[in-house]
Amino acid sequence: MSQPELVRVRDVMKKEFDVVDGLATVADALRNMQYIDTKALVVRRRNEDDEYGIVELEDIATEVLAKNRAPERVNIYEIMEKPLVGVDPEMDIRYCARLFERYRLNRAAVIEDREVIGIVSYADIVIKGMKDLLT
């Protein structure tokens, strides 16, 4: 039996994503969001010693919408997860899926040299990765 071809996170990640400042309001962040299919906003580091944060659309739904908070009055830093979970672009997607399962993640940042270079989600792994494995 032959080994399946290795599919890496780099092969399935979304390379275009939105980056916001933690001081931005949720309303401004949503207005300026260009890559809705990532379903997340990466929160910029304040300096070289800081870490990135992340806000998923689910966070906005549960922390702003469901709690009837005004998006114009809620700053991104109030609802972000920080530090964000990052994965290496060379990671095998099977291990990435296991990581997601273990830590109950839906998506993670792809980090190379301390910079976010993409976003990967379960959907990316299944739709893009499994398709490559099956062909």
C-alpha cells in the first residue's frame, strides 16, 4: 500500500486575511473587513515583544450581538483571544486537524518567522487538503 502524499498547512491556508488594531471598534473592523471567508480578524501586535491576537466572527456574535452590546462601543481588544494559536506552515494537515480537535479550535494563524502569513481552518483542511489526498 502506498503512502498518501503529504499535504502541508501552507498548501491549504488562506493567504489573504484582515489585520486590525486592538483599539479599533468592532463596527469599524467589520466595515473594513475585506476577506470575510477567513471568518477572523488578526489583531496586530503593539510592538515586537507583544503577541498577535485573533477575533473570530463567532466571538463577535457571542460577545457583542448576543449580549446586545453596541459594536460602535466595543473595542476589538475587549473580545479578542490573545495570544492566538499559531501553526507552522510546514505542518502536515493531519497533525493540524489533531491540534484543532485537542484544543477545540476552528481556525489558527499560520506563523513563519514570528509573522502571520495565513489563516487555516477545518474547512480549508477538509475541502482543500482531503481533495489533494484523494486524487
